Amino acid sequence: MSNKLHVKKDDTVLVISGDDKGKKGKVLEVSPKEGKVIVEGLNMVKKHVKPRKMGDQGGIVEAEGAMYASKVQVVCPSCKKAVRVAYKKFADDNGKNRSVRVCSKCGETL
């Protein structure tokens, strides 16, 4: 599996399949090795937590669960649509080749 994802931390994404289809959220964490992302407020799972220290409270806690990155699309900040990410290459001031993520619809930098 490829370790490069089209999604980065702090991107706003739209879920395109699953129970949370059509909802937007901010990416909290990216796991390229697994190909998964954790989105704020989406894919909530119940976690059974055991008290670790004396006086700690155990119980059932709700937390965001990981979902496959292929289930989300980046939302372009300028055209406000869910878009595919394109990469534009250019040479910087030092002459090194750099690539930047751009919106495939409007061409604006993401």
C-alpha cells in the first residue's frame, strides 16, 4: 500500500461514503501507514475505559474512530466544493523542484 495520502492534518474534508456521508469535519490525525484519517466529530465509537489509578473513573467514553482516507474528499477553501487534489510542480528561488497541492476545479492552492 502507498504511504502517501491526499489528505493532511487540519484539512476540511467531506465524507463521501458510509454512515456519516455528506458531513464535513476537520482532520485531527492522519495515519499514512494504515491509509486512515480521524475526522473531528465523525465516526464516533464507544470505548470502554478502565480506571488506571486509584480514584480514576472508568466507564464508556465516546471518541472519534479512524476511517479510510478513500472515504473522504478535501473541501476547497475558495470554491467550497469537495474536490480531488492535483499537484503542481514549480522551481523555487534556490532552483529546487517543489510541488504544491492545488484544487483540481479552480486551481487555487490548498
